[in-house]
Amino acid sequence: TTVRGIADGGACVVEMTGKYDLLSLKLRDDISGRPADEIAQIVLTAMRDAKDKADDIIDQVMTKATAGIPLPE
């Protein structure tokens, strides 16, 4: 499964697997004039967005796989 994280209106797009392996990182050209710390924050935001989406998919798959089997917490 591949998920896509987006930040700053598409200035940064990250693709990763459901196991959080980074597949691609794309930055729009207009981001290059910003301070490095701002760019870093945008990339982190996109990565977190992708991770959250991967986590949601994992939760859905696990819910289907356990289908009512009580699991210890």
C-alpha cells in the first residue's frame, strides 16, 4: 500500500509505504526561496500526514483481520 502526504498546499508531497518506507519526496520549485527551517517543517508535516494515513489503513486492515476477536490492550 502506498500513501501520500501533502503539506503547504502541495508545496511538498511525500509518498511512503504502509510500513513507513519513504518512496518519494517532491518539492515545488517555489519552495526554494524559503528559510531552511521552514522547508524542514513543511517536509515533516507532509511525512506526518502520510504516516497518519498509513496508520488509518493499518487500523482498517487489523479490524477486518481480527473480526470481533477480543485482543488484549
